[in-house]
Amino acid sequence: MRRGRQQGRGAAGSGRGRSGLLAVVTVLALLLGGCAGDGDGTGPDGRITLRFQSLAWQKDSVDVTRELVREWNARHPRVRVSYVQGSWDSVHDQLLTSFEGGEAPDIIHDASDDLADFAYGGYLADLRGLLSRRLERDIPRRSWETVTFGDGVYGVPFLQEPRVLIANADLLERSGVRVPTPSEPWSWPEFREVARRLTGDGVHGVGWPLREPVSSTLNLSLSTGGRMFVRGADGKARVTFGPGDEVMPRTVRDQVNDDRSAARTTLGMGGSDTLPGFFGGRYAMVPLGFSYRQQIVRQAPAGFRWRVLPAPAGPGGPVQGVSPQTLSIAEESPHKEEAARFVDFLLQPRNMVRLALGDWMLPTGEEALRDPALRTATHGWATGTALAAHLRAAPAPSVRGYPEWKDKVATPAFQEYYSGAIGLDELRGRLERDGNLVLARYQR
């Protein structure tokens, strides 16, 4: 009953006695009190309950998030937070259903590339004026750009991860290749040559997990000048697959089909699927999100040596697009200010560090990024924090219709291109021709 709560109506007939009138008023008061308590999160005693839907899924991440909720509740008995477990696999459809049914959580954990349609649809609160100045200053502008749609800000970006190369340290050392650093990463041509040198004796130089190829392709193409989406004078976005967008896809295709330095079998895999082959020595390197280090630490066989390397880069340096994890507030929430105070508590620097360590990701907050726990060489943390300053808003999240373009046009087109089934001209034609038809429906 969060939207349009019904107000009970009753009229005492002129023939009713005073006791009958009091009885009717009492019943109505109880009904209205119950509806208010269930509908707007306020109980009969005036205590507010906020629903916080979290998408934390790894044990460490779930544990620290639940612990922070308990800490808040212990300090704020009049504004309690109820933890609700969500799932990354179904969050978009689940949120859409809850928004349309008037049952959305007050505080919503999601990712910036899922927010555009919700923001433009009026389902998320504009956070300007709700957030603390401390939080606004601590998170850099480049991160705020990932959650800005039109003139509003519809989420707080708090966790992010660069794509990195996880390399078999023994194979890397034996090859004698130059080991890249965040300040001197491999260029894309150099990376192609390194993959060739690492290939042989049953080993592929690289295993690209590209079952879902669009995000990796777009975000890694920023360093070579790729943008994919260009806005015209009318503010409408169009797909334009230019020279900067070609470099990364051509490299991968050449590695798979010409050099044979990239394993064809991994093209249909997700990141986790490549780990057994990586541990078994079938791939010398695997491009993965930074958070995969947790799985590697837990699953790698005893004695397996690995290291974190920056992804290949173009003339722009190790720039990458990212879609950070976000915290938003539902527009329909009757307690936006209280929800914003909980978000501010959750994202205090010390808590942001705890969340980052739990998820094996990087915080967006600059104070949290300076924490020594995130700058150790162990498990490649220092490499990740060195890349944080080069992370930019992914090209796609602000484009309406992007999810449909990705699923129906870009994903099958890139999959066919990487496998060698179609060429570059056909890829460009499908991305632009079919893609712009999709976007046009959302931008009328």
C-alpha cells in the first residue's frame, strides 16, 4: 500500500449513540494505523524501517554488508534497516516488477549500467540535496558521471573494478617478455606479440572469456579512442563504430583465427569457466575483472604462482570504462532523508574499505583508496589501486535502449566476429544499422 494509501471513510448516523461512534472511530484508527505501518515503513510506535536490497553474493561480501546493517541498527533504534537479499542474475526484471507494483526497496544496490531506464522512467530519486557534502567531495567527478542522467544524479557509485590480466607467473618469467606496469602497460600490438611468444607446447598465450563480449569490448576500447556511442546536436545517441573501436576486437579476432595464440574454446566461456584451464597451464593469461582474484586465491592448486598485470592500452594510456556498483533510493520511498543517512553511513571511508575488501574490488572514495590495506603488493592490490585514477564512465550506461541493443544486436554480432564467422564490415553494419534502429525507438 505504499502508493496511494486508501483513507477509510465512515459517517456516524444521527441515530447512533456516542458509544457506537467511538467504536467506529476506534476501528478506523486501528485500520489506518496498520496501513501506515505496513505501507510507509513507519510502525505504530513511530519507528521507521527501511528496506535495503543488497546484491552482495560472495560470503565475505555478504558478511560485511550484514555486519554494517547490524551496526547501523544498534546505533539508530528509531530508523532500522531490514536487509533483503537480491541477485545479480535477475535484478533488472525484479526491480522493474517491484517499481511497477509499488513495492520497491527503499535503498537499492545495483550497477550504473542498469540505471538509465529506471532513472528516466522516474523510479529513482534524484539524490541532489540528499547526500552529505563529505560523500559528494570524496567520490571524484569521473565516478559521479557514471550515475548522472540528464540533470539528475540517481545513484552513489561505491565499488568498481578494472579489467586486468591474470598471468601464470612461471610461464611469464620463462618467456622473457617485458612485464608491464600500470605506468608502462603493453600496447595492443605488443600484447599480441607477447601472446604469440607464450603460445606452444599445448599452451595458448591467452584465453579470452567472451560469452558476454560487449562490456569488455567497449570498456577496453576507451584507451584507443573508442566511444561506440556519439550524441548529436539533438542530444540523441547513435552507434558509430569508428577506428578507435576496431583495435581491441581486431586484436582478439587475429589472436583466435590467425595467430592461434588465443584459445577458441574460451570465447563461449564466462570468467570462472576459464580458471580450471588457467590453473592447468592451458592458458598463460586470462583477462578478468579485478574481483576474480578472490576465486583464484581460493581455488588455485598449492604452489600455483600468478600475478596481476594491467590490461593492454592504447595511446590514451591505461584508460578503461567501468560501470560501478551503486546505491540508489527509490522515488516512491517516503523516507528518502533517512535512507540517504544510511547510505552515508555505509560509505564512510572505513566502511567503504571493508566493503571493498569483502568484494575484492576498489572503492570509489579517494580517502578509502589511500588505505594501506588496498595498496599492498599481495594479490595484486597495488596494481589495481594504481589503475583507479584511469577508470572512466563506460560509454553505454547513459544510452537509453542500451540493454536491448546489447542483447539483441551487439552480443551476437561480436560473438560471430570473434569466431571468424563474419568480417569487420559486417560487424560494423550490424552494430550501426540494426543498433540505431533499436536506439531510435527509445529516443523518439
